[in-house]
Amino acid sequence: MSRQRYPEEFKIEAVKQVTEKGKPVADVAQRLGVSVHSLYAWIKVYSKPQEQRQQDDDQQAELRKLRAELKRVTEERDILKKAAAYFAKECG
């Protein structure tokens, strides 16, 4: 199942119909051919100011980078533990 990708401008306009014009989410979603769940997700993201969205995106990128680094370092630590145990067994 492939997902439809919508341009950012489309999402922003859909959110404006709900937030600024006061139209019901279900009506806007049906008229535009998107799911109500998607529209609520867009409202959560695009109702914030641009600066806040950029800051959130930057924080998410930093978090992904730190999680990847943590995973790599944890794997390295586990390998070193096994190597230390192996050499301790060989010498002992």
C-alpha cells in the first residue's frame, strides 16, 4: 500500500480551512480526499508558527542523530566486553 504524498502548501491550506475558517475537520478531509487522521496530524504540525516548526524539526534531527550514536556506542561497548571476557579466559 503506497501512501499519497501531499505538498506542504496543500497541507497548510487544509489546516487554514479548519483553523481560520472554522470548517469541520471531517468535511474538509472528505472534500480534499484525505483521511481525518492525516488532517489532525497536519493541524498539530502546521498550526504552530514557522519558527517553532523549524525548531521542532531541528530537535527531532538532533534526537535521531543522538539515538544512532548511542546505538553505535552501545554495540562497541558490547563487543569490547566480549573481547575482554574472551582474553581474560584465554590468559586465565
